[in-house]
Amino acid sequence: MLFHFWRWLEHNSWVISANMSVLGSLMVYLIHYFTMFLIVGSMIIVDLGVLGALGQHKSIGEIGEQVSPVIWTGLCLNIITGFIMFAADATAYSVLPSFHRKLLMILVALAFGVIVLRNVPKWDRLPAIPIAGKFLALVSLVLWVGTILASVEVATVFQNPRS
């Protein structure tokens, strides 16, 4: 049943149109990768701030407040462009275990990222960031780096299916 939906999606006129244009495809890929690095880079800055690995020029609350709109805007654009990329070869992507791992990694990283971002203002008012907060930031940091690695794995497997 789901396979038929993926097949229909691949043959949808807007998906075909979006992928027939070299410039359109290039823009989708550029926006997708750029926004992924914006999301991951911004979260890494917050996580490193919570871990105390950034300079003390700004409070971690100010940093979180500044990067939050970048993260959410980037995430929206990343989901849209990712869906367009997926739609072009939905039947192939849908059976790739590495693609499923990538999506799971992104969801878990996003959950930890949201927890960290929501707690940053509270932790900023404390004399020191709690150990639990630092642990959450460390896990978030590792997960966001993992999303990049998982994304590279999908691209590699998709281009070389026998790897």
C-alpha cells in the first residue's frame, strides 16, 4: 500500500517538474544542505555554550535566543527540500535502512535539541549549569554530528547500492 503511494509520489507532475530542471534541482540540494548545516551549526554553538566551551562574551540564554529563529527557519526549509529530494526517488529511499536511520537520528537529535533550547533560559539564571544539563547538551552534540554522518551514509549508499 505504502509502496503505491511512493510510486505515485515519484510520478507526480510537480515532482517530475522540480527534478527535470537542473537549476531547480541544484537549488533544492543547496538549500537542503545549507539549512542542515545551519541547524547543526547553531545547535552545536548552543550545546558548546552549555558545556562551557565557548567564550563568556554572551550568556548562553542570549545565544539560545539568537540562534533559535535560525534553527526553526532552517528546519522548515530543510524539511521541505528534503521532501522534494525524497519524492524524486521515494521507492528507492523508502527501502534503505540507512535512510530510516537518518530520519530516526534527526528526530532524536531534534528532541534533545528542543530540550536543551527550552532549558537554556532556566539554566542561564542558575549560578552554574547542572550536570544533567551538560549531559543533555553533550548527547545533543553527539546526535547532531551523527545526523551529518547518517546523511552522508544515505548519499553514499544511494549512489552505490552494493556498498
